[in-house]
Amino acid sequence: MSRKEDPLKKYSKFFTEIAMNDECTPVLNTGLRGIDVASSKICDVRGKEGKLIYRGYLIEDLAENATFEEVCFLLLYERLPKKEELADFDASLKQKRHVPENVFAFLKSLPKTMNPMDVIQMAAPMLIQTDENAGSETLEHTLYSAENLIAGLGTIIAAWDRIRSNKTPVMPDNTLGHAANFLYMLTDETPETEVAGFFDAGLVLHAEHSFNASTFTARQVASTKAHIYAAISAAIGSLSGPLHGGANVRVMKMLMEINSEKNIAPYINKTLDSGGLIMGLGHAVYQTDDPRALILAPMCRRMGEIAGDTHWYELSKALEKKAKQAFKKHKNKDIFCNVDFYSASLFYAMGIAMDLFSPIFALSRVSGWCAHVMEEQFAMAAPKPSLYRPGATYVGEYCGPDECRFADIEKR
Amino acid sequence: MSRKEDPLKKYSKFFTEIAMNDECTPVLNTGLRGIDVASSKICDVRGKEGKLIYRGYLIEDLAENATFEEVCFLLLYERLPKKEELADFDASLKQKRHVPENVFAFLKSLPKTMNPMDVIQMAAPMLIQTDENAGSETLEHTLYSAENLIAGLGTIIAAWDRIRSNKTPVMPDNTLGHAANFLYMLTDETPETEVAGFFDAGLVLHAEHSFNASTFTARQVASTKAHIYAAISAAIGSLSGPLHGGANVRVMKMLMEINSEKNIAPYINKTLDSGGLIMGLGHAVYQTDDPRALILAPMCRRMGEIAGDTHWYELSKALEKKAKQAFKKHKNKDIFCNVDFYSASLFYAMGIAMDLFSPIFALSRVSGWCAHVMEEQFAMAAPKPSLYRPGATYVGEYCGPDECRFADIEKR
């Protein structure tokens, strides 16, 4: 049997074994559900009540009243900024939108088919080059680096989208806010105020959500006292996994597959019969409406009107209604939209490429990740820093008292 | 008060608060110590017995009898290779030593002072470019990618060390094994067989150590079904943290500070009096000799002889002896060398730059990381993949029933 065929068979055996072996009391991989690994002052997700709270503030208030920059300040500095503080912070972010020249050269050197999440995982740490105090990991310097990452990531994402389309990157326009400038760098056109406002609200809604997988990755890397660039790059890698990021892309693909209202009922039936999921419905934490979905739905409708195409919004709305009825009828269960359900067609109506949905998630969530990195490194209660190092139950070969005997290669 | 002064004060308040606040039952950040998060068949660390086991085999057997390539096969394919399988695997690794041209261009574009760990975190995922099946995350393809990462990382590290020193990168020599070829690419000289053997054994000794911080990072990223390049890049970021990697660098700096045997006793006394640590002594898991230290010590001595300077070995030996006596006398406690204690002067005697010690750790550990990524993605018992998503206890502002009221910016 050649090596090429061997591993799959080995692993399918492995797969069975690890489930069956009970001599060594294997631990089920429960993914740490329900285990609180830290105290945090950043975000509260109240699933039963459908409340999402950043630093004490309801997401509804923030989405309506605060810009993304203001929310970044809130997450990083633990309170809303005063007017002059926000102006100062805004100026600081604007200055940091400019990324080093070799970032563009790097992006130009990559195959144009490369996944944008891979690209930004590699390129984000390049921003360390503009960090004069790199190596001095004080709180003050880490705040500087956090701003550098928040500001620079947009430039990188927009530049990559243009470079892969054989267009010249657009340099930042510092008369524009964070959201509007990102859309400008993406399209080379100043967005309408209303559109920029929707995008800004989208960034606010995705900025933070407590200990999800990518945030935990960021904290875990930060817990080794690695610098914030290393932690954010790792978090981007975590978000690139289809079990974490990309859900709104799958919503959009589902909407395209359904395409017409007449196909909704058959699609739902087929999906429920096969035990499948309807993308964008249901959430691990919220047991009622995801507050972000309630905010996104009317924005999605209005964005459709602006774009001259409310088809996807209307299809989403009809799907939501029918899916809720079907779940109630067939599963005697209430189901609710999550954040991805309406963000899909919102971003789509803005003309954004679907494979940029996850990078845009990162563009927003980088603010929450940075707050968590700082909390992990500078604000934990433990008397000394304690990196995350869990255990594992060994269930491998010879987990009894004897080890394997090493055999000469000729005798294997 | 300007924003520049504000955050430090805010955070020092925060620091106190999070420790003091008991209304919301804050969770101490214990870093998941003692919590088994998965079953694993890869590695067993038996701290009491001082045994380190890869896939059933004792580290002593592997260090003496197996090459790093053989250990990589063992970790990835769950058993030692037969002769023809090893030849096949070896040929496959050799083919993958060649990295894309734009990797060198990227390295050349970076400031020469950049930390090598930052560089390899960014550059490792660039190897995805040579991965024809990128995007198809099957087990077979992931094994291909694992080989690609194991083989390519050495080329990247060596190229960076040369580029930052204004030297031309040396292309791989496929007549040499993995260890010898790395030293060749680093120095442009074929290493002596004995030296290459010591380096090879060093790679074997560092290849795997169960769920340490970087391995857990790799598994966590992999648990989202992100591809192996994203996971390995994140693990490198985790290893870059001074609480995780870099301990042997600190051993070497300590040896340089002590410098002479006459300074050992004062150094130990000063350190013990101030409650400090003697680098390279003590381990979180081993309660007896770290088996790797026992293997490294004679290699370190012999390497000193080859290099014509046994000073650091002798100083290490004397420090070990006196520190053990001092711990026994003053703390009534046995203390043992860990893997870093002798690897420091071993690598130093080979003429390797100290800031390459952590990258060399990664060069070795990438094999274990890859095995863990595959176990996480293809061999877990859970009926469906379960990404790591722990909880956190919210102890922030207004963790009672009321949220903060959003105030207009003029009124803050």
C-alpha cells in the first residue's frame, strides 16, 4: 500500500477509535462551551433578553448615535469620548490610514486569486513597520498599535480588492470618516452620506461580541505576551474558518439559490427534511431576536431602494416569515434571524464583493479584538500573567504503562 | 486631562477594580490549567515520571534513533515509516523546500531590524501559493500542506537571516537532510555530520509537547475549519510571546550576565532573595528531570568541544549544580533543568544568532502543530466539529439590570 492511500484509511480508523476508546476516558471535544475562562469588562451578550452591550451601552443606542470611531474609542478607552477626545482620536486614526509602501508591493506580488482573508492575515502584521516603539509593549504603546491596526486594515483590504482587479489602490481621503473612506478607497468614488452611514452602522454592529472563537484566539496569543499585531493576525486566521466567519456569504448564496419567492417553501421543506440549516437563522446565544438583525433589516430595505433593487431584501423578508412559520409548525420551535441574515443583502446591495464580507467583519471586529488584547495583557486580576494552557487527555497508542519499542527501520 | 495621559490611569483603576469587584463573581484568569479540552493521541507528557512520549515512543528512543523527518512522519501519519515510505516522504519534503520567488522579494522589502518571529508569522502563509489544491481542505490535502509548511519554514528562516545580514539567500541542497540543509542554507557551508546530527536531535526534542499555548492556538484556529496555513501562522504568533517562546534566549543572556563561575553563587543568592527565577530551571509539568535536558547536556558539552569553547557548557553545569543545592538548602525543594537550560548553549555553540532560537523552535514544533491541526479537523470524536468558544463573566460597567444611558457628546 503506498503512502498516498494510507493516511485516509489510518485516519478513518483513528476517528472510530477516538470515539470508541473508553479505557482512557476520552474527553469529548466540547469546545469549552459553558466554561468561563476570564472576567471581562468589554461586552455582555444577554441571550435571553436579546441584549448586546458594549461597555455598558446597548447596541441599539450605539448604532443609532455613535460612529464607528466613537465605538472604537469606547471599546479601547472604556468610556465614550468627549468632543475634543474624539477629534484627537479621529485625527490619530486618519494619520494611521497610510500604510508602508512595501505593503502594496507585497499585495502586488500575490496571485490575484488568493483568498482576501489569507491576504489580510499576512499583511496586517506588516503595519508593525510604522510602529516606532515596536518591542516596548506598554499599555500606551499597545493603544497606539491598536489604532494603527484599526486604521490600517481598511487600507489593506481596499488595496487588495483593487490590486486583484488590476486597479490602482486609492489613497485615503482624510476628509472622510472611517466608513466612508473605506468605501471610497474600495470604489474610488465618495459614497453617498446615507450609504456611508449604513456601512458605518454595520461596522458598529460587528465590532464586538465577547468571547467568540477569533476573540479567544486573540486573547490566547496575547496571553503569551506576544504583541498585538501577532494576536490580531492570529484572530484573522481564526475568523477565516467557515465555522466562524463567512456566514453572511452563505446567506447570500442561499438567497441566490432560492432566487424567487415561489421557491422559498420548497427550499425550507427540503432543508428541514434533510436536517439542514437555514443560513442566518438561529444563534448559539440569542434565544430571541438578535438585536443586530432588527437594526439591519430596515437598513437593508432602504439600501435596496437606493441601489434600485429591493429583490434580495424582499426575498429575505419573505424567507424569514415562512421559515419562522415552518419551524413553529414542524419543530414547535421559535427561530430568529441572526446578524448575518440581513447583513448579507445589505453589503451585497452596496456592491461589495462577497468574498470581502469576512474581511469587512475583520475591519469592524479588529476594534473588539484590540480591546480584548489590552484587557488580557494589562487588566487581568491574576497577580501574574497566566497564559492559556489547557490540558488534554492522552488516548493514544500505549497509554498504559508500557511505551512502544522503537524498531529498526528494516524491521517495521 | 489629555487623552494621552488618560488611559494609563484608567487602566490602573481597571486593574484594581477587576480584582476587587466581587459583586459579579469575577473569574480568576487561571489560563485553563488543569482543564482537559480534548482527547489526543499525539503526545503524552508524564510529569512525575519525567517521560515524554510521541505517539507511544519515548523521546530518548526517538532522539537516539530517528531523524527529524522520521519523527515528522510519526507525528503526521501516526506510526514510524517503513524504509520506502520514509524515502518517499523525504523526497516530498525536499521538493517542498523551494519557496515561491515572491517570498524572497517580500523578505527583502522588510526593515532588517524586524523580529524574525514576526517575519515568519507573515511569511509562512505565503507557502499556500505553491499549494495546488488550496481551498480543498481534505485530510489528504492538509497532509500535503503540512509537508509544505515543515519543508518551507526552514527556507524562510534561513533566507531571512541572510537577507537581514545583506547576504544572498542560499538555495536548498537536496543531498542533505532537513537539519543539515537548514544549517547549510543559514551559513552557506555544509555542516559537519556530528553538528548536523546534534541539530537534528534538537529538532526531534522540540517537535511536540502536547497542549502548550501555541499548540492550543493552532488547534483553536483549526477548530473553525480555517486551513492549516492560517493555524500555523497563528501558532507562530503565540510562540512569539515571551511567556511562551524565547526561554532559551533568556538562559543564554543569564549565562552571559553570570559569565564566570565565581559569579554563580552571588547570582543565585540575589535571584532567590528577590523572589526571581533562574532561567531554564523548573517546569510547569515535569516534577523530575526533563528528559530532553538529560539528552541535551552531553550534546552541549561535545558541541562546545567541536566549537573550541566549552565555557558556556561548563558554566551551565556548575550553575545547575549550585542552583540545585541552593534550592534544596533555602527552599527545601528539588529543582530540575528544563529543555531550555542546555539548548541555549548548544545552539549558541553552533554559531546561531540568539534571536533565531525561537524561529528554530518553530522550525521543529511546526511538525507537532500540524499533527494537532489534523487531529482537530479530522479525528475528533464529536459527531460534528465543535469550535472552541468559551464563555466569560461580564464584570463591566452596569452589570446590573440597567445599561448606561447614551449621552450626547456635548454633555459628556
